[in-house]
Amino acid sequence: MSASGGSTGAPVALVTAAGRGMGAACAELLAGRGYRVALMSRSAEARELAGRLGGWGIRGSVTEPDDLARLVEGALDRFGRLDGVVNNTGHAERGDLLGLDDRAWHDGLDLLLLNVVRMSRLVTPILKAGGGGSIVNISTFGAKRPTAAFPISSAIRAGLGAFTRMYAARHAADGIRMNDVLPGYVDSYPVDEAARATIPAGRPARTREVAEAVAFLISDASSYVTGESLLVDGGLS
């Protein structure tokens, strides 16, 4: 667990898109390891999960700057500190590489990259003042192995990897780390037999397996790891 300056109490982690799937798995695992969690999702599920975990949650979207600000400010008001951030989000529109219109690409930029940029602007001064912390972005294997099935996600999350490396280099001396977790197919979404056949491990990841990678990168166990993109894809890439 990270310490945050002179603040007292258990460490605090923010998790976005935490209502279900990988986000909920991250919230549950971190809470089980002693973190106080502040959660957000577009549905009411994150608030309900936060209640069960003894944390705090709001309803909001990662594409709305005001919602991100409410999450950060609310967590500070309630817990008095911030130690880690898990930037999780939904999926961009799928379609043909040149068939997707400008709106789809702009929406993907908001959803998959600007969410992290905006969150970073909000939390970096707080983490720096507190002596450091860790930010983990849940990305996709397509950032390393672009696939025509997910053109927007592959292209924009490759850009996320570049942002992560630049941020990590800039803020390492401040004690702030940023890393990406790149899942392959995950069992929170349907995986057909054709996709399953491409996975060397023979199955999709369990959400808990992705959460374990996130928890490692949030924790001090990875204190000398920053700017990395960790594949959690069963050998797919």
C-alpha cells in the first residue's frame, strides 16, 4: 500500500467504471486488501458496491470532466487522502477501419484517452503533495497487437501507452507511478469459439486475474515499476 504524506488512516483508491466486470473486481480486491475505495459508474451499481465495501461511490461518466472532479473531490472530503487511481472505462464503437465516422473516433478519444489525461490533471497535484502514489490504466492487448476487430480501441489505446510513458518519466521523481494493464479477452463479456481458439491459454481471463495485476501495480510491491504496459492476455500477443 502507498502512504500519502502525513495523512492518516488506510490508503484510498479511486476506481472508475466500477459497477461491474473488471472495475468491480478491482474495487473488491483493493477493499479486501485494506484500501478505502471511491467508486464511479454510469449506473447506480458503483454506489451499491461501494456501500457493501465500506467505501463511497457516485454515479457519473469518465467522459464528463465534472464527474471526474466530483469523484476526486468527494474522496478527499470523505477520506482526507489519495493513494491510487484505477482508470477503467467502457468499450469504443466497433466497425470497419475506414467506415467509422468522425463522431465515433472523437467519442473514442474522450472515452479511452482523455479520461486518463483529465484524471491525471486532477490527481497529480494531490499525489505529489502527499508524497506519491500510483495510477493504473486498464487498456487492451490491442494497444500492442492492433486488430481490425477493434480499430478505435487499438489506435487510441496505443496513444494511451505513449501518454503513460511520458507521464511516468515526468513524475517518477515525484514518487508518482503510472502503468497500463492490457487484458486480452475477459469473461465479463461473451467470448465466441473463434476468439477462444486464438488464445494460447485456451480460455478468457477471469476478472479477478486482471484485478490482481492492477492491485500489484497500485501497491508498493511494484514500487520500481513505472511507464510499463503489462499484458494479461493468456499468451494472445
